[in-house]
Amino acid sequence: DLITERGYVAQRSRVQAIMDPSKTASDAVQRNAKCCWMCENWFEHKIFFNPQKAGLGDEVGSIHAFYSIDGFVRPTKLTRQEHGRSSSLKHRSTTRATTRATRGASISQKRHASRSTHNNRAVSYMGCRMLPPTLAPLEVVFVVDGMVHVCRDMPRKHLHTPKTLPPCSSVQGLLHAKEIRQVNLVSVGSNNTTLGAASALVVLEDPAQRGLISVVPRRSWGGDLDLKKAEWCFETSLFKDYVRDEEAMIENCFDVDWRSGRLPQMLKTEDTRTEIYEYLKPLYLQVLLAFRVEGFSTLRSADDVAGINLLDFRNLMLRYGGEGRHKLMDGYHCKSSDCDCVFVAANVVDRNRRQDFTVMPHKALSRFQFLEAVVRMAFRRYLNLHGPPREASGAVHRQAVTTFMNNSLLGLDCLTLRQELHADLFTESSAQIVSQYSEILRSIFEHYRDLSKRPGVKRSKHLHWSAWQTLMQDAHIVDEKFGHRDIGTSFALAKELQADEANSTRHMELSWSEFLVALAAVVKLKTRLDIDIDEVEFAELLDEFFVEHMEDAYASLSTASHKRVHEHAATLEFLETVFSQADVKNKGLVSLRTLSQYFKHPEIKNDMARCKLTNSEIALLVKMLGESIANRGFDVLAGDNITLQEVCATMVQLKDALKGTERAIAYIEKSFDEFDDDGSGTLDIDEFQALISEPAMIRRLQSVGMGGDELEKIFDILDEDGIGSVSMDQVAEGFMCLRDTGFAAKRGVKLLYRHYCASGAASQGELNKEDLLATFAVPAMAEQLLAIRLKIPDWGTMFEELDVDGSGDLSWEEIGDG
């Protein structure tokens, strides 16, 4: 009976008594305590294969499954099963019951148990194998008639380092080794590690033969046992969470940028769109890296996102394409002014799509706009060589882009550097060095991550771009071999690919694994020009770098608080307080109308005074937020919502524009009523002249670098509507406008619009190229633009670049946006 069996085993097994797992024991000890010491809870695992789900027909010869547990050596044969519909349902029910009993089949295998039907019959292939329980999924591949396959409705994994399926004479068609680049993943009984009972029992089948058997415990690992060292693998290393450059992600990035930009509208025929799409898609990693490296290497503001401004775009094209005969900028087919026009046209976002992009660089190209600019540059330089551009075929358009890419090699150097970085870093020796310093590096990462909290943004688990800049300075890494551009380049080289950069700031942050790659990129850039270190292993260079820079940076964490206060911390804390009060529903969103009303509360006014905020600055803040909402294509009066991040970022922009003029504005605000003789709340031209002519006012204005010429412009700037008077808020806005480098462009657009209306062009609705030249390419227009320090554009080239729809006409909206 059962009691006798237990007694026999207890006397003769010489196995340690089953321990009672304590609450303090580790998971591994508790699992071992419950595990049968002979079978170790191995169980029967059933695996299913559906030929149709793998893209095959129902009629196949042989199917074998190979598991990673034995290095894909032992085949498990799968047998064909056919059932009627009712039988198939019964089989699924049985399969689920068996799965619950063994707890060994994964969720994906349950789904996989669904059958294909053929002639009203259910067809499936099933195999069985004894497998141990494990907390990690096993890799499996299927060999169907000698060809390696993976199942589409099971979890799949792409192997960065291909594995080998050895030859197997018992499997048809598997006489030679085959390369495995993709595998399925199966969970084979992770719950079985906890199934064993504390009174685990082995029962011998023949009690009469028990005396002939001596049951001994298994031999422990040790002694002279020769164990082979496991081969280093990226998937199990310290870098395992880093997502490398996979083809699927590159294609996804290209598809997102293609749809986001205006290339599908700019390319007129389906043939042309197909040709350009198919040519650029495989090369997009080059283009993407060229944008990313240039965007970060020239980024200075901690509050902006990476992009390429006009000057940097021109320099980038000159650096890759060159200048002179047979170069990109040959002075005939393509000039530097053409490059500027291309930038302007690519930087335009259609008004009805502005709300689709929430994260865009300030006065710079985003990634999808850079793609459009590259294609435009190729057409501008090389399409003219093959006849009229609008009559060119898709093949001719493709040839223009091909010539541009072949001649410029755009981004190829960045791609090569990134590939070399990955090849040097993702090795066993480099991983050992990084692991050795991992605790120090983790402390540094977490410290600067927490240090980089930005106003209006929740604390992130990633390290922001601004904190990376700070770390490079604190660790004394910048020297003659590693400049400020290299700070951005190292950041860009380490970043994983992200499909949509126009609606998330994730590309402005480093994860822990990206942080490790970024540090390695610093080492790569610092040593890339040293001839003497060609024979030195990259791991040794990492070790030297960590000792020289990271250990010092780590030591400084404990000797200094490193508490950096934002330049406008008090102002931003005030805004957070007001925003939280206005956000009654705690959704993180407040309408602009509600926020502006809260600024008028008496207690808020007192807080404004303590933060040295004036009414004029708050009025300007609300106006700038309203313009931002309008630019997104929303109606301000409709109460469109804004976030705290938007409010804080706009205030920082406002404060930067007014920097140095605060005392002058405060003095004007104090003296405004004194010079408002008629008490209207506004100043006419005479009253305004009297105000700025006062000796005390002149001294204050001159102290912030504002001379008489600029002061005379303020009234004209503010009174563009011709009312003849200005308010105090408008005066403050005038100071900001004179300091804002982008305001001249805004004023220029207004100037163009007045000229557009005065010339009678508005009555025509749209202008063709001749009409546009007759309206704007005139001496009077040129004089007015030069008077406000604006460059006179090449109107002919501008027309061609802005005419995206190819209609041959431009509306004022197209002209104004450009």
C-alpha cells in the first residue's frame, strides 16, 4: 500500500529529507525543495504546427521541431492529424484540458492549436517531447521538407547573431547545416517548478525486485567534471535590452516619415512615387543617421528638440555635396540660395495637418521634413539635366535621387561609424569591462537622470539630452579631441531607432542601455583619429576612459550636491501652481481661456509680484499660447486645451526674448499712466515720443543696448493696424519683438501681405510665376525688406519650391506659409 511504499523509499533512497520551504528561502531553494529528485518535474510538452499559418499548403511531407535546449540537435517528429469539425472541437477541448493538467503549453501554443480546414476536415501536425520546466522561453524552429520555417501565429524573435541548425541524417533534406536567423518562442511549463509536493515519492513497479535495486541520489556537479564555458551571446549580455538596427524598424521609420511629409503630394504620378519610394527605403538608415547626427551636434538649447536649421542645412549640403564644378553646389543648376529655398519649402507644414505633430523643432527641419528636403535638393540639382522637370518620368526622377546619393554619400560616414561602434562594443571583452563598472555607471545615470527634470514635465526613467550635456562637462570630457559637436554626435550614435519622432520626446532621452552605448561612442570619437591605438583593444580603451573620467564623476556625486536650479525656477514654480489650480479635473490639460482667467485672481496677482512677473508679461504669455494653438489649426475661442509643459516652454521662450529689458519695461509700466495725458489707457505717437525721450528712460534703454533707431521702430511695429495708439502690453511686446530674431520674418510676412493687397493681386485669388515676380520682385519691395534686415529671396526659385501641388499658381496661404 501507499504507506509501505513511502517507508521503503525513505529507508533506501539515501536522499536528503524533503525540506519545508521557509518564507526566507530563495525562489530557487523553494523550487528545488518541491522538485522530484529523479524526474525533476519533467513533463510531456505538446507542440502544434499549422502549415497554413506558416504560409504553406496542407499537403506537406515531413515536419520536425528542433529545440534550443539541446542546441537544435534532436528532432521531434510531428504527425499529421485530420478531424471533422465536431472532432476538431473535441480535440481542442482535450488539448486545453491536457494543457491545464501539465501547465506546459504556452498561450501562443493554445492559439496555435486552432486548425486549418480542408474539404471540411481539420488538418494539424502535433509532436510530443519530454522537457524540463523553465522560467525562460525556449527557442524552436520547424523543418518542413528540408526547409527551415517559423510559425507566424507564435511569438517570433529575430536573432542578431545567427545560429546554426546542424545536419541530421534522420530528417529528409537536412544533410547540410542551415543558418537560423529567426525562431519561435515557447514557454514550456514555467509553473511546473512549483508543482512538486513536499512528500515527493518514487514508486517501484515490481515490489518483488526491490531488493535488487539500490536507489542512490544523483551525483553533484564538481570534481574533475569538464564543463565547457558557455559562449558569449548578445541576447544574454548586459546590452540585451538595447534594440539594434533591424530592417523592420528602419522600414517603419521610413513609412512614417513618408506619410508625414508632403512627398506623396509633391511627386505627381504613381510611377514617380513608386520609383522614389522603392529606391530610398533600403537607404533610409543613412539619411536618418545624417539627420540625427547633424541635429544633435548643432543643438544647443536644452528646451528644444533636435532639428536642422537653415544655416546648418546649407552647411550639411556643402559638406556632403561640395561646391564647384560637377559638385552639388555648381553655381549654375544649384546655388546656395536654392538650398535656402529648398529648406523653406520643406519646412512648411500644411495648416490642416499641424495638429498631427505635437513635437517639432523650433525654426528647423524635423526628420520627415529633412527627407523631403533631400529629395528636393536632388531634383533641384540633377533633374534639370534630363529635360523639363514636370515632364520627367518616374525613372528620371529616380535617377536624379540616385545621382545625388551616389555623389554625396549622404550619411554613409555616420552609418559606418555606428556599425563600427556596435562591432567594437558588443563583444565579450567590452561587456566584461562595462559590467565591472556597472554599479558606478548606474549611480551616475540615475543621478543625472533625476537632475534633468524639466519644468512642466513629469520625472522620467530616462536621461534627457540636457543632462547628457551636463555630464560631459562635469566629467571633463570635452577637450581638443572631443568638442561640443561630438557631445551631440555621441548621443545620436547611441540612440535606438524610433518610428515617430514628431509626437514624442523619447528620441531626446537615453535609456540605461542607450547610456552605456553613448559612453562607448564617446570613447570611439575621442580615439578615432589616433593612429597609435589601432592595435589596442576597444575594451582597454573603455577601461581607461572609465578610470579617467567616470570614477572622478562618481566621486564628485558624494562631495557636491550638484543641485542645479533652473534659471527661471521661481517663475516656473508659480506657473505650476496656477496650472494645478486651474486643472480642477486633474487631467493635465487646461483651456487657455480658463488659465487666463486664473491669472486675474487677486491672490495670483500677489504671487506674480513676488516672482517679479508683470501684467504685460502674462498678457504676452497668453497671446503667444493663443498663437501656438492657432498654428496647430485650432480655434482659440473654442477653448482648446494646453499642457503645463507648453505653458512653461512658452514662458522660457518669452523670458529669453525679454532678457535684459525687464528693468526698462518695469520703468515704462510704472511711468505709463504719467504720460497718458488723456487717460485713455493708451499712448498716441506724441505721448509715446515724450515717454522714450525722457533722460531716465534713455539711460535705461541704452543700458540694454537699444539705440534711437530701434526705439523709433517700436511704435511702427506695434501700430501696424494704423490705429495711432499703443497699450502697455503692446509696448512690452515691442521690446520682445526687437529682441526676437524671428520677429523680423513675421513682420516681413505682414509687409508682403500689405503689398499683396495694395497691388491688387488679392483680387486675382492665386498668382502664377509671372504675377508673383511682377508683385514682389520690384525695387520698392526690396528696399522695404532690406530696411528690416531681411534677405531678398530668389522669387523664381521660391515659386517653384512652394508650388507643391504643381498647379502653376500660388495662393496667399502658400506664399505666407513659405
